[in-house]
Amino acid sequence: GCDAIGCDWTTDLGLARQRVGHRVALQGNVDPMTLFASPDKIAAEARRVLDSFGDNSMGGHVFNLGHGISQFTPPENVSALVDAVHSHSRRA
């Protein structure tokens, strides 16, 4: 009866999608602590999450953190994550 399921960073999106099929969208699932890493590591994690979901032509994915953001997160690292998601999503 739901439209989307939120997943934390311990959930493999590919496996979650296998369980729910294409009936609902999945939301998540980057570990918020990733945002304290270097921009290269942030981009690598964004690609990993997007790739784990796979082809989104049959089901939705809302890219998001798997939990809330820390007040100490550097804003430039959030920008690095958003840029990486946009860049990698356009290639898919």
C-alpha cells in the first residue's frame, strides 16, 4: 500500500529492489558519514549506490542519505555529492 520505501546505508538497493520488484520506489541510501570523506570518495560512493540500484526504467529511486545529515557536514561536500549524482545519472 505504499509508494516508496526508505532504505538506510546497510541495505543493498539491488537486493531491496529484487524483493519489492517495481511496485514501489526506493529512497536512500548513502551513509551520512560519507560526506566527511574526500570529494573523490564521495563521488565513488554515489556511483556505487546508483549502480547497485541498476536500471531505473522500471522503478523509481530517490537518491538520498540513509539517515539524517550531521550539522557538522561541510557544505562543499554536499555539493560534491549532488554533482556526482547528476554526472553519473546522466550517463546511465
